[in-house]
Amino acid sequence: MLIPQLETQRLILRGFRQQDFDAYAQMCADPEVMRYIGDGTTLSRQQSWRNMALMLGHWQLRGYGMWAVVERQSGEMIGRIGCWQPEGWPGFEVGWMLQRTHWGCGLATEGATAAMDYTFRELQQSHVLSLICPENTASIRVAQKLREKLEGTTKIFSREVLIYGICREDWERI
């Protein structure tokens, strides 16, 4: 499957490539980055490789998935943003994860906005959610900037997470 490429003012969202692996493994080994992702533990290089392959496989099985996030100015792969709904997931999710050096400058919101647009316009999803650990105030702010509202809680990987969500009609009222 050909993974579509999205572009924003500062980012390119594209499929993962072999040359992304070192940056991806470094990001997944950072305890601060991984604190609120999955079960909260870092990934080894081998686990990072399998995780990156999982991101690509999701595209093949579902027709959508996570993009590698590339900073346009530097060409550096700085994270992942995109769509996620593995078997048993509570709903269609748009999620984000960036290298710590790129936190706090609006890139997660910028990339997630492009992913949301794609989700509602191209994939015709009627509702999107984001699952966020209650302590992850930065991601809660991103969800709020995306106009997602708190809809409840659920457990993922034995962790209580907040469910933020938005329906297509609310998204299109920009």
C-alpha cells in the first residue's frame, strides 16, 4: 500500500523508512517520551524495530496508520503522528509522540491537525478519540487545541486513561 504524504507549514508526515530507525529507537528509549505511551516503559532497539514495523503493518491491514513526522527545515525524523485502531481498541484514535527536543513548540498540534483533517475528509470517520494518561497535561492541551472534549475513561495496558474525542460535525465547524 502506498502511504499518503501530508505536509504542513513545518512538517512532513510520511511512511516510515529504514533510515528513520536510529532516530525512532532513540526516541523510544527516552524514559520521558515513553512515560505516557503504552505501559510507560522504554523500548530496546529490537523492540523499537518491531514497533516501527507494527506501524507500517497497521497501514497494510487497516488502510491507515501512524506517519513518521519529519521536520521540513532539517529533514530530521522527529516522531510519529497518525491514526491507530488495533484489534480491541476502544475506537478510532489519532495519536502523537515526538522527540523531547521538539516538545512545546506546537508541532504535535500542527501534525495532529493534519491527521484529523485526513481522518475526517479522506477516511470519512464519524468520530475520533485520543487516549491520554491523566498526568500528561501537555497531551491534554493538544487534545483541547484540537477541540476534543473529555468523554470518559478506559483502561489501556492496565493503565487508566482519559478519552478525549470529537465528531466530524464538530471538526468541520472551523
